[in-house]
Amino acid sequence: EKKEEAMHYAQQASAFAPNDVDAHNMLAMLHINNNRPDLAAQEYKTSLLLKPKNMRIQRALALQLAKTASIDEAIVELSLAAQQFPLDEEIKLVL
């Protein structure tokens, strides 16, 4: 019930402020908690459009894409994230 309520409020925040990166990132994290990497990736893509140079969002997107069937896209995003975070063990493991 609390997860559903959190999702509801995050969706409202995103609808109310569609250009708010934090609202999209919150939705992405809730989707991750609900085991929906596909929906999390969509939210991170939106966040990346709003903040194209944000490597933390790029990393988060890459890791979620790696959990979906979007392997080619994940490799591109992971490679970019690996350049920014060369010591990140999770990225190395997924690559």
C-alpha cells in the first residue's frame, strides 16, 4: 500500500512538473523497487533529455537497460558511463 501511495504521488509530481528531473528520477527509483527496469529506463531517458550531461543519470539508465532486452542500447550507455566512472565495479561487471 505504501509503495502504491508513493508511486501515485511521484506520478502526480511528474505530471505537475514534467521538466523536473528529480520527479522523473524518483519515479525511476520506484519502478526499480517494483522490479520494472523497463519503466525505470523510460524515466531515466526523460531525465537525461532534461539534463543531457548528467553522468549519474547516464549510469542509472545504462544499468536499467542492461536488465532489459535493450542490450545494444545498454552497451552504448554503459560505455559512456564507464568513461565517466572508470572505477565503478557495477558497470565493469555488467560490461
